[in-house]
Amino acid sequence: MTNEFKPDPVISAEDSRAFTEDKYVPLKKEVFVKAADAMSDKGYEEAYLGDTLRFKMKRDNKRFWAGDNISDYLHEGDIERLIDEATEAFETVLDRLLIDRENDPNSKGTARRLAKMYFNEIMAGRYEPAPDATAFPNDSADRYEGMLVVRSELRSMCSHHHQPVSGVAYIGIIAANKLIGLSKYTRIAQWCARRGTLQEELCNDIAREIMRATDSENVGVYVQAVHGCCENRGIMAHSSLTQTTVLKGAFNTDGNTKKEFFDNIKLQQDFAPR
Ligand SMILES: [Zn+2]
């Protein structure tokens, strides 16, 4: 009896299929790494750009979870290359799902459509830098001292099942010495949402990024959303609604501020289009 590993002749056989359409040449070029260069950005390159970037992020202890932004690691043209690489990977997924992407006209371009959708749409907030939120001074004698509540529509995706999450965030703020344009609140919220998230995490992320963009310590974020992973699978609970709240500064410590925030949300809900 021996434990020697014998490769399966079928599984390890060379793939000799000749695809006439959607032909994709694997990027299996040889990789050379000079040991001295492996810890710097020069001299290290994997066959896949995605692998090179993962190596760099691990080396730097940079977290790259589904809800993290990694735009600092991307350069011009990288997204196109990453889409090519993800297309190849999605082709493998479709093959493993036994979907005939050679003959089924609806599945022919699906791998590339999925790759583009992930990078450019549903996970765009991971790859794009933060929206540019130009700040205007709010420090004159007649500065605005009231509460501001903005309703932002959100589309997100749960990182567990990659199912859609859709809902709204109500962002409340008592402005500090600067103000940002009204649309920027929604841009920031959507930038946080277009990733793989959990709603609890998303609520925190929006509060943190709004505080960063406005310098205000008094911020409240309330998110209500429906989750595809509860509606389309699992418990199949249609129209189940999840609510999360993050309160910072006066929103947390002062009962009146908190009440005013939730009263504003109710007013918004009374008037908002359904
Ligand atoms: Zn889920």
C-alpha cells in the first residue's frame, strides 16, 4: 500500500478543445521573479495581473475584503486587463455549471458581461477612488447650524451570496465648518454601496466616509433595504425589510437630535416617491 499521488488521466489531460467562437487564449506565460525585487513593485509579475495585485496587497497587509476599496493599487488600463482575466475565470464557471456557452446564443458573451458588470457596475466602489467632494466653507456669522437630512437611493450586493440589495440611506448631519454639495452625499453612499457588503457594514462605511468628507462629528445614517438573498433563496421571504442605524456624536448622545433625525426620516418617507 502506498500513498503516492497518481494524477487522474482524464482530469489532468491537456485540454484540446478547439473553440471557434469566444476563443480565449490563456495568459499562461512564464513568470520570473528576482528574489531581490519581490518585495518592491518592480520585477514582480505574475501571469495574471490579479495575482500580482493580490501579492502586493498581502505584502503590504492591505485588506482586500469584498467591501474594501483597493483603488490605490490600480493604474490606468488595469481594469481592462482585470476584466479580461475575470472573463476567462467566468468562462470556467459557466463550463463547470455545464452551460453551453459555445452554442447557446444567450450564454455566448455572458462571461464577459459578468466580468464587466462586476468591475464597472455592481462592485465599482471597490475599484474607483472616492468621489471628489469639493467642500464649501460654512464658517461665516450666518453659517447653517441646523440638521441636514439627505435621502440616497442605494444598490448594493451581499458579499455572502452576491445577491442584490436595494434600498435607501437617510444621511443626517449637523454641518461643521464646511459643507459639501448635496449630490455628494448620495455619491459617497453609492460609492460605499457598490461593493460586496453586509448592511451593518455598509451603514458604518457611509457614516465614516461622510464624516471624513465633511469633518463633522455629528452624523446619523439609517439604511433600509431589501435583500435578494432573503427574497430569491433561503427563506424566500418576499419584501422582508432590514433596517440599520449608525449614530455618531450628538445623534447618539442627545435625545432631541436623535428624535429630530427620525422625525425627518418619517417626513421624507411620507413625501418620497415609492
Ligand atoms: Zn446573502
